[in-house]
Amino acid sequence: MGFDSFGAPQFGLNDVKVAAYNATDDYGTEIDVPSVQMMGTVLQVISAQLEGDDKITDAHSQAIGATVRVRFGSLSIAALEVILGIDSTANGSVYDWLKVDGGDNMPYFGICGKVAATQGSGDAHVFLPKLKIMDDVTLIEAEYGQYVIPEVNCQAIDDDTFGIVNVIEHATAAAVAIPPTSID
């Protein structure tokens, strides 16, 4: 059985980066999400069906957004700065401090994940240009014999230039960028 593209089949998760969303097609510095374990994207649709004459006479559905779930290894203050929109305070090489206050508003940010193809040298990127935290954030869940694995759940919305979600397949694997350099 053959696959219909040069970026398929996909396996694993190779890289994820986040960047502050300033405006459409304007992002802050890309930050690597360390030891990323999972990035899941679900396209949300609104739909209805018209019933009459003892049958369904029409059906309609349209994309309205996407939900995104990201799980990563290690507490990364740099990634959390982007995701939570809070600057940390550093004291040289002694400590880095991220303080979240009540009433802090969550910002928009962009995210792009990379999955390698198992056949050939291609890959696939999933780029969501505009999303924000919309659920509780698991910052620390520490236990004996386990790594700390932060997890965030986000809502992606429509961006004027890049839409809700972009799936890009490359014949030759490409570096993750926000926005991806291979789309206009």
C-alpha cells in the first residue's frame, strides 16, 4: 500500500516551538518546548442538519477553531514565559523566578510541531498561528521516580493570514519556524 504524500506516514514528535503572537504574521522569538512528548490538535466544527419530508434534506458544517494539548518534559521557564505571557526575573546564574499573579491575563501565542516521515526524508509540520491557554495548566506534578511533566490545553482561533491550523508536508525535512518559512 502506498502513501499519498512525501511526508507520510508520520511517526513520533520531533520538535515543538512556541512564540508570542504580536499581530498577524508578527511573532516574538521562537522558544523550544523541551523534551516535548505530545502535541494534539482537534479541529472544532459547528454543524447542523436540516430535516424535513421524513429525511435529512441538507447538512452543513464549518471549521470554527481548534483545541491543542501539549505535554513536555521539564519545567521550562522560557516556554512558560511565552505561553503564560509573564516575564521571569533572573539573578545571574543563581536563580530564575516566574511569578504568576491572580488576574494575569493569558496571551495569544503561535505553536508549530514537527513529525518525521518514516518513508523517505520528509516531514510534516502542524502550525497553529493564534492560540491561548483556556483550561487549567498542570505546572508541577512531582512524584517519586517520575519526571515533572507540565501540560497545557489551549484554544486556537482564526488568524487573518494563516487561518486556524496549517499542515505542511516537506519532501526533505525542514527546521521548525513560526511562521513556517514554507507557507505564504
